[in-house]
Amino acid sequence: MVKQTMDPPTAASDVAAAADPARVPVDAVRSISILGATGSIGASTLDLVGRDPDAFEIVALTAQTNAEQLAALAVKHRARFAAIGDESCYAALKAALSGSGIRIGAGASALEEAATEPADCTMAAIIGAAGLRPTFAAVRQGRRLALANKECLVSAGAVFMAEVVRRGAELLPVDSEHSAAFQALAGATPETIERIVLTASGGPFRSWTKAQLADVKPEQALKHPNWSMGAKITIDSATMMNKGLELIEAYHLFPVEKHQLGAVVHPQSIVHCLVSYRDGSVLAQLSCPDMRTPIALALAWPTRMAAPVERLDLAKIGTLTFEAVDEDRFPALRIAREALDRGDAAPAVMNAANEIGVAAFLQRRIGFLDIAKLVSCVIEEADRAGLMRPLASLEDVLAVDAEARRLAESEFGLAKLASFRL
Ligand code: NAD
Ligand code: MG
């Protein structure tokens, strides 16, 4: 079902493959590694598999800095290998796991090692472009990859999908909208699909004016109305950059052209995606907003496993509403669409600038509306600097990502915004 190249569009057989259980190489996921085990997606995944310890075996777990939490999870779930990204946390991890028999590692190479340990499925749940190297390492194993790390597809898009195809990896989306699209697309051939529309909750500031948005504080933006998630994606949801990242993600995952992708605000977060077909049918997937549902699908596909989530009671909910996205108040979505249209390095530059902007906002260095401003400034400067070139390899992607981060921190980025505010 995956898109192999940006041009020409995906062959019909790719979509058909997704609907044909006989072509799914993994009979049943028994062993799992989790990259980003201490995060929100990591916790939801471990919650699911921890309910049936006889059915699942945990191979490797990773975290960046929280050695104590990583060690506790590794012991609880009897992992074979625990890797901490930040080398300065090695001693703490070693102390916490001494005598446990669990192998440990530290640094970037240990994260890649965790991704290459033989496992039926790797859950890629590191946040941001920091997940690129370990997630690529997992793809190279040619097994099932449950992909939560959307920034990987945004930054590396075509390079990543080419690697998936080359290695014969089985890519299952974890993002709820993409999991929904994957299900609503089962059995479809590309020429029958008219449109894929991702829903967006609209975040906590859906009805706020621009003047109100200018004063948003991190603690307000960190309160998402429907989903409980890590800090970065929660801020992305508040700016609606998350939906922009997801449009780019959907473009690489599904056999549609850019103009066939859209977004609609749906504050209840019950309908996750709408796929329209040429006969006028619209297929949607509905569920209560709980990431354990799409995670369960990614682990169990082509079958389904039990998930202890709230059951959907539409009579109780009563009303589902939909409204257009206001790109004037939420310019991040427009910026992302333009980056998608532009292609080449534009999405990677945008993603890197956004990561710097979100971190700066959380550190109270810039305001809420400055995040999108920063992204625009960096894209403009990257253009002038000749950075918007085609990307042919992971190394290319990493080089552009690093350069865009440097620009975001420079006099063209955060320093420029600071001078605007004086
Ligand atoms: P999180 O911040 O809760 O957890 C991130 C994990 O990555 C942690 O285990 C952390 O230790 C690790 N990590 C952080 N920085 C790292 C670095 N530099 N190198 C290596 N590891 C690092 O994030 P999350 O909310 O679980 O999101 C994970 C991914 O899933 C993101 O790409 C996000 O967009 C995507 N996603 C999340 C949700 C959700 O509900 N949380 C929904 C859809 C998609
Ligand atoms: Mg999503």
C-alpha cells in the first residue's frame, strides 16, 4: 500500500497488498522492540503487551535520558536489552540494572543496536528527527515497523519509503489518522480513491482569536482537550503543525496526489480519517481517542487484538461536528502544505525549524505565534542559502536537518524574532 516514489504515483498493487492478508509477511507479532519506550506511545504499547506477557516478548527498549524509568520498564517487561541515548546516563542505567541480567548500552550506536536486535516488530516511537537513524536501522531489518515517529516520514519521506521497499519491511502506521486511513483503504485501488481527509481536534485554542493566541503560555498549550501525548506533539497539535506533518506523512504512505489530501476540524476526535471514493462513498474509522487502538492494530494486523479502551457509544456522545481549518489563525498548516508542494528538502527544513521553535516556546524564549514565524523565516533563509535541494540519502536528510537547526538558532531565526520583539 505504500508509495514508493513521489513520481510516478504508486502502482495499484501496493494498495491491494495492504488488503491481502496472504501477502503480509508477519503471521503474528511475538517479539517487540520499542524505540522511545519511556514516552507516551511507548507507555501505551507496553500497557497493551504487558497485559499478555505470555503472548509477547520484549526484546529491546530505549530512552534518551530517563535511566531509572527505562530500567524499571526493562525489569518489569523482562527486556533483553536496554539502551539509553544520552551517554552521561550510562552509569545510572548500569547501577539500576546491575544483577538483572539485562544487557545495556549507551549513546547513538546503542539506539541503533536496539533497533537491529532481532524482533518481529519494532515500535518507532522516538520523538522528532532524532528518531531518523534508529528508525532507518529498524527498516533495514526488513521486518514489521510500527511507525509512530511521523517526523521521520516528514524529513526523509521518499528516501525512507524507498528503503522500506528495498528492505521489504512491512510498514504499519500508528498515527491514529493514518491507521484509520490504512483501514478505510483496505481493498482499494488508487484510481478509485478521490480524497483522504484527516481530522484534527483543533487543539485547545480552536476558537481563540489571534490576539488571544499571542499570549498563550506553555502550560495552556500543554493541555490537549482529547489526547494525552508527549509535550512536543501536544504543542504541534495546538499550533496545528501536527496536521501539517500528518498531511506530509499521509502523502508518503498512501497512493494519492498532494491535491487529494485535506484536513477538517472535528473537535470530538471520534472520526479519525475519511476516505472518499469515486462512487460517492466515504469510508471512515471511528473510535474513542486512545492510542492503544491504533497501536493494537499495528501489532496485530491482519488480525485484531483485544484493547482495554473505552467503547464508543455514539448515542451518549450525541453530536459529531466538523468545521474548516482557519489557516489565518493557524498558519502552520498552510506552511506545511506549501512545504509538501515544494518537495525536496522543504519538509525536512520545516520540521527541523519547528522542532527548534517548539523547544524555544516551551523554554519561554518565544511566544506561541512565533513558532510558525520562525518556521517561515528559516524556510526563506534556507531557500536563499540553496538548501532546498533534492535529498537522495539518509545522510543528505541529516545534513539538511542540521543546517536548518543552525539557521533556526542563528540571526535568521530565533535571534531575528528576538529583535522583532524589542
Ligand atoms: P514522548 O515525548 O512522550 O516520548 C519520546 C520518547 O523518545 C521517549 O522515550 C524519549 O526518551 C525518547 N527520546 C526523546 N528525545 C530523544 C532523542 N534525542 N534521541 C532518542 N530518543 C529520544 O513522545 P510521544 O508523544 O510518545 O511521541 C512519539 C512519536 O509518536 C512522535 O513522533 C509523535 O509525533 C508520534 N505520535 C504520538 C502520539 C501520541 O499520542 N503521543 C500520537 C501520534 C503520533
Ligand atoms: Mg495523529
